[in-house]
Amino acid sequence: MTSYADTRDVVGRPAAWWGMLILIASESTLFGCFIGSYYYLRFRSATWPPHGIPEPKLVVPLILLAVLLTTVVPMRLAAKAAATGRLAATRLFLALALVVQSGYFAYEVHDFSDQLHGFDITRDAYSSIYYTLLGADHAHVLLGVLFNVWLLGKLTRGFTRYRIHATRAIALYWYAVSVLTIVVYGVLLSARA
Amino acid sequence: MTLRRLEILQWTGLLLGGLAFAAAHVVGYGITEAECNSAGLRWGISNDTWEVIALGVTAGLVVVSGLAAATVVVRTRETSYESPPPPGRVRFLAIAALAANLIFLIIIVLDALGSIVNVACRQG
Amino acid sequence: MAIATPPNPAAAERMERLELIWESRPGILGWLTTTDHKRIGLLYFWTTLALFGAGGAEALLIRTQLAQPNQHVVSPQTFDELFTMHGITMIFFFIIPMTTGAFGNYLLPLLLGARDMAFPRMNALSYWIFLASAVFIYTSLFIGKAPDAGWFNYVPLASKKYDPGHNIDFYCLGIIFNSIASTLTAGQFIVTILKSRAPGMSLNRMPLFCYAMLAASFGLLFALPSLSADTIFLFLDRNVGTHFFDPSHGGSTLLWQHLFWIFGHPEVYILIVPAFGIATSIIPAFTQRRLVAFPLVAIAELLVVFIGFGVWAHHMYTVGMPTVSMVFFAAATAMVIIPSTIQVFAWCMSFVTGLPTFRTPLLFIAGFIFMFVTGGLTGIMFVAIPFDQQVTDTYFVIAHFHYIIFGAAVFPIFGGMYYWFPKVTGKLYFERPGQISFWLIFLGTNLLFFPMHIVGLLGMTRRVYTYPSGIGWTAYNLAETIGGFVTLGGILVLLGNLAVSYFRGPPSGPDPWRGPTLEWTTSSPPPEYDFAVIPRVTSAYPNWDPADREADRLKLADGVLMLERGHEQPEVTPVDGRLARVAHMPHESPWPAVLALALALLFTMLLIDRWGTAGIMGIVCLLALVGWHMQEPEEE
Amino acid sequence: MKGPRRDRRFAFLVLGVVPLAGCGGSQDSLAPHSHQARDIANLFWWMMGGAWIGLALVVGLLVWSYKRRKRRGFGDDVEGDKPGEKRSWYAVLGLGIAMPIVVISTLFVISDLFVIKTTQAPASTTTRLTVKVIGHQWWWEVRYPGTNAVTANELHIPVRTPVRVEVTTADVIHSFWVPELNKKVDTIPGQTNVVELDADQPGRYRGQCAEFCGLQHAHMAMYVFADEPSAFRRWLSREEKPAQSPSGGLAADGERLFLNGPCSSCHAIRGTDADGFVGPDLTHVASRTTLAAVTIPNDRDSLRNWIVDSQHVKPGNLMPNFSVSGHKLDALVAYLEGLK
């Protein structure tokens, strides 16, 4: 217990990172409940998806998924750059990720409204849980996009320890959203089985 | 035994059993849900077989986890659970894990008894 | 040994700087923008106390209506709204916010040796959202549109077809709104407990109160999403036309029950585990003995919540599940009892082997043990599925969970009020009236709840607004009603005692009980910065380690670890509590209140189907968040 | 009958509350009249005995701590702030872990592996009669498959005969519960649940909806009449018959009023054009002992009052008040009272 009143040595992860982890835990549980409900309803219906509803598309979603996953790399690089205080690099990687993510989100919204024309959310239990799950996932992508926009805005006025922590936390959020999206697609596509 | 190894055993003891139990609980319930509803007619799975498999595996994991905790408790009997970390904390959490795994194991056993003795899908 | 009087001029000068850095803005504005965990704790305390009054009034109205058969004190509709609001209020707006929001906020940093929560502004936000949600849900009562399908709100009774009014929409939105506040509290409790402990407080040296809060927070964090999903589904079913709960379109009414009880049963443990924490704080102080079997009690507090997630379907034994499914939950139900038996006997052995002085706080804990064991034993009976199926939805169940919720959750709250009253006010309460209040409440509650076991076995079902005479229920119901009013009397004595003591009580000094934990090392009431020196911790009972306290005094003299340079507190590693970094804490901020207000408007717009306006409010919330984060903790 | 009642009295004294004279009433889960209900009741008595022992143990420890409040620890282990720690650990491990695990596991095995077999839904082969009970807000519709018999709120079964009761709902979730005969079972939309009734002596057993189902949940009771098999067959054959219309006079006016008035839009009377299905089937309403789901007795005054002012008797029930009086009311009542 020596005099470390002035110590600024940094061990372990900042509270901000842990806070983000908590948010992720809470949101993942929400998705867990949606997914549980999905299968609960599925077990109760003889045909899934019900007659008259097309099986969920396979190819396009997988391609989109791949696109979204690629953005994990720049996010990771951004976090690393921030940790070592390389401002320009951080901005670059964030911007790169943001472009791809926005593109992904834009297409998904378009695709979502397309499907709604096919079969409406008020059609039956399948359509209800299908759109709820998909919509919730898209909403989380949107939140991530907003995070990145906000962070880039912040970084225009340089680094502070606070912003470095924010970068780490938001990167963590994106890893989680990517995993979440994989799981959600997995569940929705399982209707083909 | 090195502290590092004790650490690993202690965390195994603390986490493995709990996770295994949680998984088995959800899966075990899910199996019955699936079999005893219209979907199950299509899949035609046998409740007892699946339950016994799931619960057997889990019981194994819980036992492993319990043994890990027990090892740590034995190996650290010289230290007190109130002594400074890491050793004190390792012993502390190992003692806790031992109790936890015992409880998980009993639940798994009772689950198994229940799903074997009772007729699957008979409304209770 | 308060660190109120600095030992030398240098130290005095440093403490002045601390005062300046941490002092909060004066007046109303100070309270609106505060991020001080103690002030937020007090705000929570007064708000939840008021709501406790509301819930109690509802309960007494219910008891008055049921005092005699075939009475018409209130109309059936009013009765339904009363018991629904009673449940919602006591669970979501009294016990959870009282134990976590009030006790947790005020005490956690003090027991951890921290200066504030890990996320002070988030802490403020959780309070303002809680307040807004309380106003939101109580508006429904005053405009005569209160939820009326029970706090469990089963569909299809709660569906648009059978409940077309806004009553249930108030329920859905109010519950979602409130659970945002609880989630925020839970999340930052977890981070605070993991990251903001005093250096040296490793997991095996953390007070049991903190374990209890950790367990309750994990419970809230993982239980509330299930309720949110459920209420979201119901809101969509009612207002968008989805079919989650509509069997005619492939939905399932039982889906509601599953999701509800996946939240609802952990909820029960979330209600009582913080009370365990209060008990495990009071027992060592008044037996002058470290709690027996510390590691087992610590894990028990976590286990009861963990296993509590696996027992939900024992609320649904009568819905016609396959026997095998029920047995799964019965097995978990059977073993979730073990953590509680561990704690009960650890408490009792501490009583036996320590030197118990039965002052009011310990009396309430003894009463709590009695009530908890009684309710627990009837709980064990629900392991027997056939018996559960016989008595579920009767007054037997009401008796059971009121012994748990009033006996095991509220008794420790009362005990805690007495125990920490000197710390919060700097005054001592009066002992004699304290003991009177205990005995009134103890006898009152037993007279109120015990006969419910018997009328339940005699077949009296729950949620009936009246009952016929001649079935042998009348005498018991009358006794219950009398007991209710006796309990009210006891609570009034308690509040009166504390109110008078606040003005007339003798000064308490920093440590009237020779308490074991860190809050007793600082002055009463504690300074804004809680501790002048980040305390040294080498056990779970730091105030009983004279060497460490002496070390603190020396550090104060040399100005070590005072962190008087800025709005700072140390962060530690989550497991072994080694110093990780010094964190910069944010200052007071108006944004939490603003954001809560915007959210309240958002939910109001959803309620009255103004989706467009609701969207605009959503954007306002985002802007508020941006404004919030404009202000960064300054670096020196 | 004398035996169980006395020891139940005794038990209430044990429970610490003096019971009413002749208490127990007619909806008493501890006055079993079937082997299922008896098994459940016995289960309870055993559990209650254990519960009292457990409570005594804990209270004993607390009282003991009060008696020895001046002494620390055990034996010579009285030093420091953990006096008597070792023995306390043994107590916690023994009383807090080992003992409850054994006791509760035993309870689990007995109740959830064996007793549950007697109370769970009967296999369709083991019962000799099936009755369909349909929950409505706020009354019970009773049908006897294979016959035309339809009645309400009063369910007749042959005594000493396992009867399969299939419960469903027409609207929200209700719960079918006759505590003296068996556990309760909910009526779930889109699902049929089954419970067995097997009364071991003739009698009238009160039941009540146990799941909150709206405004008049409090007034949704029913009677189960366990008749001797011969009496049951006579009752059933009478219930099957359509109503014979009155030869003339007051009752005949009443029939005309009933069929041309609003009554027939909600109520059915087999053998007439009245085929409403919102309210109970009234073909043999006069043969029932109560009205409005065991809310009021089935006599002339109650019936009159029910027709003109049901919203006062049972606020919120789906039958509006009718402003009929004088001759018309007398006629209606006469007609309904003739429907034996």
C-alpha cells in the first residue's frame, strides 16, 4: 500500500466497457426471449412457416450478413488505434465501418418494407414474431450506426481519455450486434429446415 | 500445485456446473415442449431417451465441476478464505462452488427421476 | 473514529479542496441536477415511501371490502383496479426501488469505500425515469382507467377484446417504462460493485450486503427483458393487430404466462435478496460477531437468484402442462430452497454464538427470520405438485407470499430504517417506541396473514370482490382485516418515531453500534465525498480492523490517497480489487431529468396512439443524450 | 366422516385459530370425498407436521440465543469476532444443507413421482363417463357427449364412478375447481384440459372458478351432485328430453313472451325456437337448485328479481335488466318454473 495517490497506471478495462457489456447482456436477454417465443410458437404449429407464407430467402441475407461481419475488422482496428492514441487512423476506420454499416442498414430497411408487402405483420403468429425479431435486430444496427456517427462527431475535436473509452465500448457493441445478427438469421432461416 | 492451476480449477468449479445446469434445464424443458406439441408429431423424438442423454451429460459436467472445486478446497486447506487474494479468494470461491455444484447435481438427479418415472406428455 | 476533524493544517487544506470539488449546488436546482448517490438515495426513499402509502391504502380498502361477506364498500370494477394496483405498486414501485434505489444507492458506495456510483448521471436518470413512470401509472388510477386484469395480467382477459379501454395499455407502457429505470439501476450497481470498490476489497472481503445487491442486480438485469418482451407483444397485439397471444391465428395464451413468470419468479427473489443483505448487515453489528459461514452465505445469495430463473412454471401447474415438464420445475423449486436454509441457519447460529443485543433493528431481523421461515415452509409445500394444484389461486398462496414479501422483504426494510437512521441523519432514534412499533407490526402482520392459510384451505379463491356467508370464511376474513389495521398502527408508530427522532433525537456520532462496515468509519451524515481518504480494506468487516483505520488516519495526515486533485475515485480490478486506475467522475447534470421528461412524453404519445409525435419525442431523447455527453469529466 | 372432521378441528387449534362452529363449509380442500382429494389432504397434513417441526427448530434457536445472550461462542471457543465458528459451520452444513436436501428430496419423490399419478389427467380408458364443461363469463356450461343433455352450473355425476371431465372455455381463462373431489385445472383457449372426478359418497360438492376471469369472477360457482347411478341415469334421461310446452294459462303466455321477446336471443330451450347461446340453456332450468352460477336460490322471488334487476344482483353480468312487470312478469316466471 505505497503512496499511489498520483498513480495513473492503467490495468484492466474501463468502467465504460463494463457498462456497455451490461447493456449488451440486457439486450441479448431480450433477444433470447424473442427467440424462445419463436420456438414456443413454432412447436405449437403443424406447418412452419404457415401455408401461404414463403420460406425466408437464403442467399441474399447470407451475403448481407457477410457484409455486416466485415465491419467488425475496422471497428477492431479503430479500437486498437484509439488505445494507442492514433487519432487519424481511428477516424478513418470508424468512417469506413460507418459507410458499410449504413449501406447494410439502408438495404435491410428496403427489404423489410418489401417483405411487408408480401405478407403483413398482422397475418398470424408467424408473421408477428418474424417481423418483431427482424425489426428488433435492424433497430440494434441502427443504434450502432448512431453510436458511430456520434463518436466521429466527438473525435473531430480530438482525443480525450473519455472518448478513447467510448471507442472501446462502441467497438464492443458492434461485435455483439454482429453475433446477434448471426443468431437472428440462424433462427429465422431455421424455418427452412 | 501452481496458483495458476488453482485459478483455472476454481473458475471451472464456479462456472461450469452452473452453465451446464442452466443449459440442461432449458434443453430438458424444450425437449418435452417439442415432443408433446403438434411439431413433435412431425419430428417423432422420444422424450425419455433424449432427456436421459441430456441429463446424463450434464450430470457428468456438474460432477467434473464439483471435483475441480473440491480439489481446490483440499489444496488450499492451509490458507483461510479471509486471507489476501489470490489464494484467499480462490479458496473462498472454491468453497462456494462446492456447495453450488452439490445443489445442481441434486436437481439434475431429481429431473432425471421425474422424466423417467412419469409418462411423457400425460397432462398432469 | 470519524475522519471529520483533520489532524493537521496540511490535511485541513486538502479537505477543503475536497469539499470544494464535491460540494453540490444549493437549493432545488441542486436536487434536480444532483448526481450524488446519497441525494438520489434520499429522493428514492421519499418517493417509494409515498408509493408505499398508496399501495397500503389500496390493501386496506381491499381488506375493508372483504371484512364481511356480500359487502359493497367498492364496486367490482374498483376492486379489480385496487388489487391490480396494489400488486404493481408494492412490487415495482415500493420494494424494488426501496431496496435497490433507496438503500442500495445510499449505502453501496459507503460500504464499498467509494465516493459515488460508477455512472452517477445514469444513476440520476434511473431515479427520474422511476418517478416519471410512477406518475404515469398512477395517472391511470385518477382518470379511472387503472389496470384491472391483475398484476399478472393474463391474456385473453387483458386482450383488446375483453378489456377494450386504455387500462391495459397503461399497464404495458408503465411496466416497460419502469423497467428501464430498474435496468439502469441494476446495470450500474453491477459495474459499481465490480469496479468501484476500495482497493484491497477482493471478492472474499466484500460485505454480504454487496453480494446481495449484486445478486438482485443480476436478477433484475436478466429477468426484466422477459417482462419487456411480454408487454411489447401484448402492446402490439392490442394496438397493431399482431397475434402473439391469439390461438385462432397460431398464437398462444400460455406464451404470456411463460414470459411473465420467467420474469415473475426471479422477481420474488429480487424482492427478498436485498433484504437478506440488510439482515446480514444488521446481524453482525448487533451480535458483535462476523456472520457464520461467510462463503456459503455469499454464494447462497447469488444461487437463490440463479436457480430462481429455473422454477417459473410452478406458477402454471394448473394450465395442463405435461407432467414431465412440471417435474422439471418442481425439482428446481425443491432445491432453490437450500440456499435459503443455508442462510437461515447461518443467521441463527450467529445469534446463538454471538452476543445479541435485541435492539429494534435486531428485533425486526428476528421477526424477519420467523416470517421468512414460515413463508418458506409453505413454499416448500409447493414442491408437491398435486398440493400446489389444489391450493394455487386460493388465499393459501396469498398467505405464503405475503409472509415472504411483507415478512421477509419489508421487515428488514423497517429494520434497516432504524439501523441506518443515525448514519443518514446523525441522530439516534428512541428505543422504546421502536420496540413498540416492532411488536405492533409483528402481531398485526401475523393476525393479517396467518388466517389466510386457513381460508385458503377452506376453498376461498383469490381476487374475489366478495364471498358468500355460511362457508366458514367470515371470521377469518374479519380477523385479517383487523390485523391489517393493527399493522397500519405499527407502521405509523415507526414513522412517527423516526420523524420525532429526526428533530429531537440525541446526536449519534459516526458509529453508534460499533458497526462492522465502512459506512461507520465516516461522519454521520457522511460528507459529499463519503471518505476523505480512500479507506484501506483487509477484511469484509473493515471497521473492526483497528490497524487499517489507524493507517487511514496516517494517510489523511500525509495526504495519501485523498484524490483531492479532481472529481475522482479509484477503479479496481473486478475480482481481486487491485487498483486499476483513477476514474474521473462526471459533475451534476440537468440532462438526466430532461431525458426522463422526454421519455415520459414519448410513452404518453404511445398511449394515446400519436405515433408520429412519439417518433419526434424519440428524436428529442436522442438529442438529450447528445447534450448529456457534451459534458465530459475534465482531465487535469 | 366424524374422524377427519374432528382431527381437522384439532388441527385448526394447532394452527392457532379457533374455528367457527361447524366450520369447513362445503368447499373444503381438507374434507376430501374422493381418493384424489384424500391423497392431497394427507400430503398436506404430513407437510404441515414437518413445517411445524422446522419452524419450532428455528424459533428454538432464536429463543436459545436470547437466553444465552450474555455468553459468546461454544465451550472454550469464545475469543475474537468469530466465536464458535467451527461448530456453527457444522450446524449450517448439517441443518442448512444435508437435512433439507434429504427431507425435500423425499417430499419430491413421494408427491411428484407417486401421488401425482393419482391426480393427473386420467387415461381415456380408465373412465366410464365423459362430461364436457365449458367456462363462460361468468357461468359454467355442462354437456354430456352422446346425449342431448345440456345444463349449466350444476353438474351431476354418478357416485363411485371415475368421470372424465373435459374443460374448455368460450372466452377467457377460467379454472374448474371442486376442492373436495380433486385439484383444479384451468380452461385454456384453444386447448382441452382433463380432470377426473370420482366421488366416493353421494352428496353436493361446491366448486368455484379459481382463475381471475373479470368483473364477476366472485360469482362463478358451481355444484357437483354425486348421485347413486340409478338416480343419475334418471336425471340424465330427463335432462335429455326437450321441454314440453305448457298446456295453457299463465305459463303459455310466458312461453309466447319468451319466444317473441329478447330472452330467446340469448337463451336456448330445446323443443322451441329459442336457440340463443350467450346465456345458459334453460330447457330444464326449474330442475336446478340455484340461479346465476350459484349466486341466488332458484325460487320465485329470486327469479323475478333476477329478470328485472340482474345487474344489481350480479353487476356487469351479460344479461341486461328487463323492465317487465305485472302480468307479463308473472307469466314469464310461471313459464320458467314449469321447465322441470
